[in-house]
Amino acid sequence: MISFLDMSLLKIIKERRSIRKFQPKPIPEEIINKLIEALIWAPSAGNLQSRKFYFVFDDEIKEKLAVAAFGQSSIAQAPLVVIGCADDKISQRYGEKGRKLHSICDVSASIQNMMLLIHEQGLGSVWIGGFDKREIVKILNLPENLHPIAIVPVGYPAEKPLAPPRVSKDEGIKFLK
């Protein structure tokens, strides 16, 4: 197995891929604990940490999540599925902008942290945003203040996709001097 311990952060960023096929191999508890650390140490608006994460290991729940995500089978196949939810409590401080923007950014920063750590640990993941929100709320029995933003299947990769094309630096960056 490739050692990921000597990777630079930029190398991890460039080599991370969306993995949709997983080996049926459990993830060690020490890695699960690292994923939790990566999630909770992400920056958040006003340090309100208006996010909540669900770690799903139950096969029956994963099957229901896959159906709610329009049949994305990687969800049912992965040993772990993480669902990131925005928490409306941020609106107490930031109003509507907190609810519609900041809390979503909080979840997104956490998910990015986790996905980079996943790759560094020799695992794979994919960010899934296509799902029926109402169904996810029902499946997880979410309280009214939580809104699912991302579903992230996690496991040992059973595929090695090539890098997709990226926009050029000229297309993606505008320098103002």
C-alpha cells in the first residue's frame, strides 16, 4: 500500500479523487476518530459551528439514503456514510444570511477538511449533493433546525479514476492590482 504520510497538502489536494466504488473493508476506529477531528476543527462563521454530522454504518439506512439520492449506489456500498447538516441556530446571530449562507459554508469547510484527510489516510470518498432533502430528513429523523447539505460515502477505494480537467488559471483567477 502507498504511504500517504509523506504527502504535502498541495499534493493531497491535487491527487484526491471522487471515489464511487469501495472495497467491503471496515474503517478502523482510529481513522474514524481522525475524521471527526477534521470535521470539528474546520473554521466556522463567528465560531458558532452551526453544523452537525451523522455517521451512518447501518446497511438498511445506507440503502434508504441511496434511494433518496436518486439511486447513487456508492452510498449503499460504502462502509461509512457521513451526512453534513447545516444548523439554523446561526440565524440567531447572523439572521437570514447566516441560515442561507454561513451555515452551508461551515458544513462545506468541514466536509473539505474531512475529504482531504480521507485521502491522506488511504481512503476514498465522493461529495454527493444530489438528493431529495425531505427524504433524508425523514430517514435520519432530523430536527427542524438541521438541513442536509452533503452526503459523503467513505471507504477503501475499489477504483482509481484519472484526474478530471480543470479550468485554466486565467479562466479561474482574476488578479486586481
